[in-house]
Amino acid sequence: MIKTEISLLTNNIILPFQDLQKEHGLEFVELNKLFATQSLAEHGLGFLINIYDQEDPNNEWSAELKKKIIFDMGSSNLTYLHNLDIRGYSIYDATEIVISHWHYDHIGAFYEILERIDDEIPIICHESAKFERFFKRSNDVKISNLKGKTKEEILPLLSTSKIVNQCPIDLERVKNLNGNVKFSKQPFELLKIDGLKVVASGEIPRIHEEEYFSNYFSLQDDTLKVDNILDDKCLIFEYDKNVILLNGCCHSGLMNTLDYVKEISDKPISHIIGGFHMASASDIRINNTIEYLRTFQDRDTTLYVFPIHCTGEKFLYELKKRNIPKIKAFNASVGTVFNF
């Protein structure tokens, strides 16, 4: 029997009294109240995924660890490490690190995690991690203030924190810490055993117009260009009868991402967990996304949705308000463990 354990170690909120198992019958969800109380939250996202082959379903000691995957690592406050340590989880034997995208709120503990891992470890990411990136922090800053500019030309904006920058991945430091970076634009297979295939997505095509954006920038060829965040990755868990989707921020857009997943697998998608990047989405985009979720698969399968991190409260509120049959939506606390 294959058992997948997905631990949410970094997220924006802690809900120590949340009991989705008891209140909503979600047998696949666990939350230890004591650990949640001792945890820290921050604007960031990070998971630890353990995949076991358990010979005897009634004897957890019979379980053989097949994979230990780190998927994103929280932000600069290092809550990922704090929350890892209070649970007594070890990562010295992690088998892969997968970076959904090279943004500060997903790679905060990256180098510190590498220091804890014994053997050389593959790091799956996209070559966009090589770019220095810039984020607007003031409504005074227009696209025209950034697009096509050199870094020297935008120094006044940086000095007043109207924009902030993020350094690219330090490949030399990673190498010294025994990391082996594998840049990939294509789907990357992490595991294939009887009953389960795990794939890190490649570049996700942008089809739905309402999910397009042009407010992110990166330094490419010494000038600032619109950054479409092509490194946006998700993890796809394909079982015999269903697919579970684990998102980072879903900068590609949820509709685009689900279109992509459907091209990879014809199994029904039963669970979507992670960021949807809808916090500042328009009403039109929210409505279209909810309608898409209602109709995108013609299956008699309940869809469990956990829109966390960058999703924003409005999307979750609107989705719950529609009370759509076969769609169940919930927030999730730091420390939540999903078992499949």
C-alpha cells in the first residue's frame, strides 16, 4: 500500500482549534493542536512530503520510505525550520528539493536546509531562478518606470523601498552545500512505482486571458523585462484512480494549471492544495475560476480544495458561498498533515 503524507510546514495562518476531520469528516486531514500552538506563521509556503510503501496497512513500522521531498521552504523568517524542529522531523535524508518558483516567500530557508542534508541532493527548478527579480511595493510605481530600465536607473526606487529586489540563486553556494541543481522546463518525474507517479510540472501554457499579468519584473540582459514567472511549478500525484495537485503560488493561473494537468493525466482531480494567487484578483476572474472548477471535469468525484497562502479570503468566501455540489473548500492551518 502506498501512503503519501504531505505536511504543511509554512503558511500564512495558524488555526490551533481547526478540526476538519471531526467537523467535516475529512479523514485524510490531521492537525495536532499542541504542535499548531507552538508553530509560527508567515507569508510563505512550504511542504514536506513523505511517500511510503507500507506492506501491512495495520503496521506502520512495515513502511519503507520511498521519497522525502521538500516542496518550497517558506520565507525569510525561517518558519519552515522552526515548525520542522518542534515536530522533531528530520530532513538529513531528503531525496529531492523542488522549488515551485524562485520568490522570497518560497525559498526563505533554502540554504539553511541544504546545510542539514547529508548527501548530494537534486534541486528541481527552472532557469528563471538565475534572474534578479523586482517586486512593486508602491502604487506610485508604474510599469513604465521599470520596463526596459537598467538597474542603475531604478536605484532611487530601490533606495526608498518603492520596489524591492531579490537576488538570483547562488549556484556556487549551492554546489558548496552539496546541492545538484537541475534546471528543467519540461515535466520532471520524481517517482514512478506501482500505484503512484509523482511529477513536477514543466512550463505551464498561458491560455486564459484573465490569468495574464504584467506587474512582475526581472533583470534579463541587463534590462528589466516583464517576468511571466515561467518557473511556476506544481506537483502532480497520479494514483490509480485520481490525481492530487499541490501548488506553490499558481502564478500560471488555476485554470491554466488544471488544463495542463489534464493533458498529463486523464484521471479525475480529487484534491487541490496550495496557493491560487487570487488575493488581488478581479471579480470577473474569481467568478470565471469558480465556474471553471464547477465544470472542468465531468466526473462523479468530489473535489476538495484548500486555497491557502496567496489565495486571499475573497476567493474562498465566494467559493463556499456558491455551495456547489461536489466541491468542498477549506482553509488550512500551519501543521496540517494530509494523508493519502
